[in-house]
Amino acid sequence: MLRMGEIHLAEVSAHVTSRYPDEACGLLIGNASGARREVRRVVAAKNLNRERSRDRYEMDPSDFRRADADAARAGTEVVGIYHSHPDHPCLPSAFDQERAWEGYSYLILSVSARGLDEFRSWILRDGTFRDEGVEIPAHNKQYEVKGR
């Protein structure tokens, strides 16, 4: 389960919608305990893929290293990665799965010209993505998909 506050979702949403129609990406920083990852902060990252930026992302490694080091100093860690799917569902692609690491949450946000359409979080286990659900505490309920 990925748990994040409304403020974190708003930050991620603002980032990915501002980059539309290109894919945007970033990091989810917080704490992990068993199957639960709690987001405390989000960090936008640069998408280095300019040739296929509308359907691919390549996170800038220096952004990842910097966020990871900052997180460690704060007693937190990278618990996940987010990215957008412009004009496509928030389902992991084959490309997403090939590049994913086990143990991280992968928050995928479907965006369009209207803005954020929906989002879901996935976790890779034994080579297969599984929907892990998203909990937004202010609502005191869980979301698998959130519409506008």
C-alpha cells in the first residue's frame, strides 16, 4: 500500500500536468515498513528522453542520486517513482516493467489536456507488477483509481 497526503498528490499532479503532453517523472520520498510505503516528500526529476518524451521517460540519474542522498540525511529513503502516461491509461507498459526495480512503488498518473484523469500505484514482485492501492489519509479511505 502506498500512503500519501493530499498535498503530495497535488504536487505530483501539478508537475505531471505542467509537462503534458510529455511524460514527467519524479521520486517519492518517505519510509517503508513491510508492504507499506509512506510518502513524506516528492521530488520532481528531469526526463532525459527527448526523442520519445511523449511515451517514455528516463530519469536523470543525478536527480535520483541527489534525492537519495537528501533523503538519507533526513532519515528517509526513496520509496517510489512516479511518472505520467499522457493520453494513456495508468497501467504499466512493457517498457515500465523492463526498467522497474523490485520493492519500489510506481505511481503512474494518466493525464490529458483536461489535467489529471486517474492514478494507480504498482509494485513489482517476482517480475510482475501488482496493483498496490493508494491511501490518501485526509479522505480516510483507499483509492485504486482516482478520477478528476
